[in-house]
Amino acid sequence: MFATIRAHDVHGAAADWPAIEAEFRSRLSSAATEADSARAIVRVFERLGDVHSHLIVRGAGYAWWRPVDDSTLARLQPLVARGQSETGVTRTATLGGRWRYVRLSGIRAWGTELPAATQAVADSLCSGGNAAGVILDLRVNNGGQLSAMVAGLAAVFGDGDVGSSVDRDGRVTRTFAVKGGALLMNGVEQARSRARCGASFRDLPVAVLLGPVTMSSGSITALMLRGRPRVRLFGEPTADGYTTGNDYFWFDANTSMNLATGVLRDRSGRAYPGAVEPDEAIVAPWDLDHPERDPVVQRAVKWLESGGK
């Protein structure tokens, strides 16, 4: 496992590997339980500053999180819980009779579940007929299935390259494009939606809302929209360190590792090793249950009313 991390972890380019390995071997030699051994791996993640990788042993997950102060934790915990409770649910509204509001939460859909999950996003986006602009709320999106999110939103992405990932040596490992309602990774279709919005949606202004529990594929969806004409990001920086491409490595039937192997880049080639920053910072209490009253949504509406430029 250690050799896999040393060879592939995207955070390892400038790491002091001899010191990290010495500490790992010491912890491993004194481990009394399977969990102790797993925590030796977690310490390697910590030394690398890697929050997005995790080890899975007999169904139990082991990972490292950056510590936060009590007041920050008190704010983030209910937001994380809110995102978890809405996993797989897309909530929509029409604001001011013109603006399509879409709150896209995390998606956990794999295999045969993927087509329905992708189409559900597309149907939610297109519900309510024509719109003059879109507000995409990713503030409680804790990630999951990127392909369902991007392919589900293909009507606003339009066709073209949307991003890529690079390994720790700067080599391109993945390319991403949207074409005909599908997300392609390295030219291979990952998911597809049948958009019912009409071609005009690809030209609409899109306000993207971010927050501190936006992470993983939620953050990646946002950065893939950056650079599209008439897109602006509002709110707060996303969770730091979750904009990575991950790969699974299996060691035996009971042990696997989801390892961060690449950093995501937007369509301009800009890499995001930390957080996705908004274009316009807004720190204010949210009202997720009444988006028309939410200060971040209200600022997004003002931008849309100005023409989205």
C-alpha cells in the first residue's frame, strides 16, 4: 500500500519520502490491530496533506481530515448533514418568473443506476419550460458521480472540452468533453442525458453557487463550467483539497484504496490543487428552504438581471 501511495499520490512530488516511510514503518511495526495498521496509512495521507484519499478495509473507511476550530465545525456539521440527507435529490424552482433555480446535491449512482440518475438531473434542469438564466446551487453538493452531474447538465454546458486532469509530474491523465448530451472521458462516453430544454439553454447566463462543503465532483462540476461564456461563481471557496481525480487500487478481496492521482484543470488549463474560489465572495447566512430569501441567490439574481455579463 505504501508503495502505491509513493508511486501515484498526486501530492507526493515534493514529499520527504524517506522520513515518511520511516515513520510509517515504525507505526506499522507497533500496530496491535488491523485498525492500527490502517491508521499508519492515514498518517501517510496526513503527511502529504491528502484529504481526498481513503483506505477501505472490510467495509470500514480510513481517511484524514484537516482539523477545524469549534465555531467552524459547528457551522459545517449541519451543512454536511443537509447534503447527505439530500443525496440524489435535485430541487428546482422558478424565481421571478424567469430564473431556473437548481440545487444539485451529491449523487451516488453506479452501474445500472447511472442512466436514471443522469436523466433525473436533466429533467430537473428542464422542468418548467423556458428560462432566461440558470442558478446552479452546489453549496451542499458533497460529490459522488461526476458523470451524472455533468451529462445531466449538458444542456447548459454545450458541446466542447470542459477540463482535464494532470498527475504530479504535470502529465495529462484524463480529458473531459461534453458532446451531444454525453460526458466523454478520454473520448469514451461515461453518461448521457436526453435534454428537453432546447438549444437555447447553452447560451443562457449561469450563476454557480459555492460553499465550504462543496467538494469532490461538486467542486469539479463548478470548475468545468468556469470559462464557459456568461458563467459567474458566487459564494465561498469550496472545501480545500477535493478537486482531484481518484483511482481505486485493490490489494486483496477485503482491502482497497481510493487514491488521489490527478489534479483537475478547467477548460483554460488552470489547475485547482486546493479550493475553487468564487468570482464574487459572499459570506452571509443561507436560507436553503427559501431560495428567494437567500442572500447568495439574491446576488446571483441581480447579476442575471444585469444581463449576466
